[in-house]
Amino acid sequence: MNATDDAAEQTAERVGQLLAELRARPDRRAAEAAEQLTACLVQLYGAGLARIAERLGPARLADLCADPLVESLLLVHDLHPMDTAARIRRALDRMRPAAGVDVLGVDRDGTAHLRLAGGGGCPSSRQAVVRQVEAVVMRAAPELSGVDVVVPPAPLPLLQVSARPRPAGR
């Protein structure tokens, strides 16, 4: 994370703190006005960002998505040039070879359906991979309502087979 990302994150946290302080006060009107002001500013900046995106075009806009801050702003304003499934695939490709994951699709309710490839490993390590996949997918597509990862059953353990004991005297 660079200094610009740190500053942006600190600013976002400060906005949240200020709104929380206003909500905690007895006069709710101040908090409501602050929330409306914040919403208006977000709409205003979103409209400006939409004009910039329109002038840049999809290819140049996609290049800008390499910057996580810019990408998050495009997502907030529904201006990201990639659809949800494409962003999920890209994010999962970046985390490989940690896990082979198939994207099965996104349903109407906004749930991404994925399948973890292979069934090896212990259950706790598979669950750790599932949690990592869920986190990566939600960062790539925060508009999702959820992530459903199908984990194939673990393979049956191998049985130790040995030669049949010979009867005594043979």
C-alpha cells in the first residue's frame, strides 16, 4: 500500500468517525444533514467520474483499474468496465496457484457460485482456502450479496494392503 492509498483509507475512516459522532448526538437533524451532504457529494463526484470514464473509453478505463483506489471508486459508482464474473475470474487468477477455483456464475440474487477444484488436503486447510477465496471474491465484487463455494468431498483414504500372513509351518 502506498502513501496515497493510506491517505485515502484514513480519509474514509475519518468520514465514518465524523458521521458516527453526529449520530451519537441527541439532535438527529445534524446527523441526517451530514449523511445527506455526504450522499450529495458522492453523487456529484460520481457524475464527474462518469464523464471522465466516458471520455477515456473502456480500454483506458480498464488500465486505470490496476490502481486499487481508482478501481474502488469505479465500483462505487457502477462504472467499472469489467462485469462481475470477469472481475471474479481476474481476482482468482491472481491468487492461483494457491487454489484451483471454477466460477460457475452469479445468480439473480447476487450470489457468486464457485467450485473448488480437487478434494485433497485436510478439512481445515480446505476451509482456510474457502475463506481466502470468499474474501478475494468479495473484494473484487463488493456488490455481491454472498459467495457460495462448493467443496468436493475429500478422497477416501488409502488402505494399507500387505501380503497375507503365511500360516506357520509353510
